[in-house]
Amino acid sequence: MRGLEDFIVTVPGLISPIVCAEIVKEWGWQAKRALVEGNKLHDDRNCDQVIVEPSTALDAACFKGLKVYRKVFPDCRVRKITNYVLVKYREGQFYKQHVDSFPDKPRLLTISIALNDDFEGGEWAWFDRGVTKRFKCGDAVLFPSNFMFPHEILPVTKGTRYALITWFTE
């Protein structure tokens, strides 16, 4: 019998550190504080983000990660990728516990790729911090986007953390 933690799958070295550095160089400087309607700031996060243009190489990497996930969970029936978001966390920045699927954004599977590892803090935490993980540059983590997988990014205590995130849908 599987526990919920088993549905959080790590894919080591999904993309090379060189490609990670190129993504950060091209997009990282554009990341700005996340806003909602009426320019009101989110109170559940204080990270910076930017929508990253899709590319064949990014799609190929994410589908390679999905292939690994499907080896463990062959009934995972996702097919399409949504938009890519580069998320930048500077010292003191975080993202409070949340889930990734909403009525207006029905996401099924989350994939996040660590773009660097030269920072402190900023760990992933799931299930009220019952499970915490830290990833190396180029590693990916995949997990269901639904209400069963509340997660957060703990505050960065030193340096800057970068990650590339997208979601799979039907």
C-alpha cells in the first residue's frame, strides 16, 4: 500500500546545470513580485515570478520527467503542459502552504525543476511540514496538484533560489 509521500517523485538531473544557468540568465532578471487583480499583492507568497516562453527543449525535459512518473504510476493520464513560470525567492521570501489546482486552473500534476542550489533555506515542505525536501540544481520533483498535496516553500535564509514550474492537465 502506498502512502501520500510515495506520490512525490524526484527525477535527479532532469536538466543539466548549464541549461539551468542559461534559464536563470535569460529570465531571472525579469522576475517581479506576483500580483493579483487590481495590483493587490498576494499575502500567501512574497516571491518574484515571470512567465517563461515555452520551448521544445523545456517540453521535452518535462515529458521525460513525466515518463519517469508514469513508470511508478502508469494510470497518470495527463497530456498537456500549461505555462512555464520561473520563480525567484530572495532572502526572506517564501510561499505559504497551498495547492496548485483551482476551479479556474484545473491542474493535475505539478513539476518543478531546481535551477540552482547555492542558497540556504527554501526547502519544499508538504503536509504541514511533515515532509521536507531539498533538491540539487537540475533535479525535478513531480506530485499531484490536488487538495491532497498541500505544500509550501520555506523562507530562503541566504542567497537566491530559482525554480521553473509547470503543470500538466488532461
